[in-house]
Amino acid sequence: MSDDKRKWTAQFHVSTDIILDADHEEVTFDHPDGIFSAVIKHYKLPPEVDQALLIVNVSFYEEDIDQTEILARQYLDELLHRLDFACSQRFRVEWLSRIVDTSPNIEQRDQLYFHPAPDDGPFPHLSQDILDTVSTLCTWKSSKATNAALEWFSAALGSKVLEVKFQQFWFVIEILAVAQKDPGKVPDKCSKCQGDLFCPSCNETPTHKPYPKQAILQLIKKTVNGSPDEFFAKVDFARNALMHGRTKEYINQKLEEEGFPLDFSTMINHLGHLAWVSILNSFEIPEGKHSPAFIQANTFLPMMMRAAVRVTTGHVGNQDDPDIDLQPVPDITITIQESNEAEHAEPPTEPFQEEADQ
């Protein structure tokens, strides 16, 4: 290991349905390539709390403290993804508490301490009007496709992984698009320029019933304002990239190179709103006046405000073998002041049009 790189230990809290067996108070992992190691042990919760929480300490080497969180999360992902597979159980990162310089034989230790900041939630908006709206929705006829789309929409709202959330919103749109596609046939397309193909021998353009992606394009053209063809092309590119193992960073790079105004996260927000509007339009609404009350989120992305504080503390314990659990934890209080002139984000109603009679 290079002399200019310090050893860091990141402490994560991970929820799971699996606990350590009776023979172990902790278990260890050493990466075969020596790039990081990990120690897993129980986080003690009150007996009345029906949840298993683990502490996962990930140790690695890095020179720049500002790069430590990126590396720590990268290494933890590699560990947990394979642990998920080995156990057929989900290990979910709940929070990162701190990253401490655990290099041996030093008296002053740098650390990054992470603390959740107060937010505005939970939101007091569950009124009787909302329950009356749910009652109204139950009177509107829904197809099997609508019911399936509702399930996937609910799953997407609960997903914390952006790539999974994207796919689940895509499922909503594809299910409804295929169920509602125009019955007429569409021309076969050139794979290079997407123009209509022409057969000189038959003197005609071959046609077929719309494929799922063509049905999605039909739905987007009915719902998206502005440039629906370009929007479809970019979300279709993102979906194909994910299916071929590409990362959201790769997708963002390609979108930026092509000058597309949306990044992957913003694209998810638009997909989420498109899915919502598509579900609304899929109900068979009886004649008459309807006044449902809907709550529209300003984002479908998982959001958590937090503060990261860099501090230096004196060493506690054995300097030859530093223990992160023995190092001092700073006492931090966070206060957020919001200006009266602060602008609040509005729901992403553009570029979508809501066609359902409300």
C-alpha cells in the first residue's frame, strides 16, 4: 500500500432479516484483491423493536478525505450485492454515520461525521378529501392493466434504488401502452434511420401490429408536450442501457454529450409523472361531475437532507490497532433557517397533459 494513503473506516448501519448466528459476535470479510475489508456485527436495538440492524465497518486506503465516502459506498455495494445473492435476502443501507482515519500510530484523527438534518416531513395532508377521492376511484372502472399498473406504481414509490425505480415506472407505462395501443398496423422501420421500409418487389411498405415500444411511443405522443419523439428516444436509450448493465453515470454522460436537457434523475421524475397521468387516463370515468383531490409530489426521488462535518479528534485506545467504536463522536446540533422568500418546487406538470375529466 502506498505510504501517502491513509487507512479509513466507514461505519454503515444496514437493515436485514438475517442476524449473526449464536457462535459469532462479529464476522469479517477481506476482499481477495486486498482493496478493502469489512467487519459486520449487531447494532443493539431495544427488545420491543422488531427489526434487525447491523453495523458494517468498511476499511480501505485513500489519500483524499473528500473521496472517502464515494469509495466507501462503492465497496459496500460490492459486498452487499454479493451478500444479497449468497443469502437470498435483502441488506439495505439505512445510513452512514461516520468515516474515521484509522491509520495506526497517529494521535490526531480526521473524521467525517454525518448527521441527518431536520426536514419538513411527515406532511399533514391526509384529509377526508383524500379518502373520498379513493372512494371515487373505486367507483371508476379499472381494467386488469390498470390494476397491474397501480401495483407497479406503488412499488416504484417505495424503491430507493434509482435504477429500480426507473424500471418500475417503465413497467407502468408499458403495461398501459400495450393495453391501449391503436389496433391499426404500423410500417416496419429501418433500424438505422427509423424511416418507413419499402419493398420494391411488392411495391408496398410492410406493416405489423405495434410492438410494445411502438405502443409506448403512441402513448407518449398522446401525453407528452414539446418533443415526444426525442423524449421517447432518450428514455428508451436509458432503459436499454440499464438492461445491458450500464450505470446511471454512463447514461448521464451520454445524455450530456448529446445535449439532452434531462439527466437520469430528472428523467425518473418525468417518467413517474407520465406513469401517474397514464394511470389516471386508464380509468373508465362515468359521466357526471367529478372533483377528486390528488396530492402531487414535487419529486419521485428518494430524498434525505443531511449534514457532513469534518472534525479532528484525539485518539482513544490502542494506536497500533485503532477501533472506530472507541473514537470520540462529536455532539452536533443542526439548525435550518428558511427565508420567507424561498421558492418551493412545483409538481413536474410539464411536459405532460392530463386528459382525464376531473
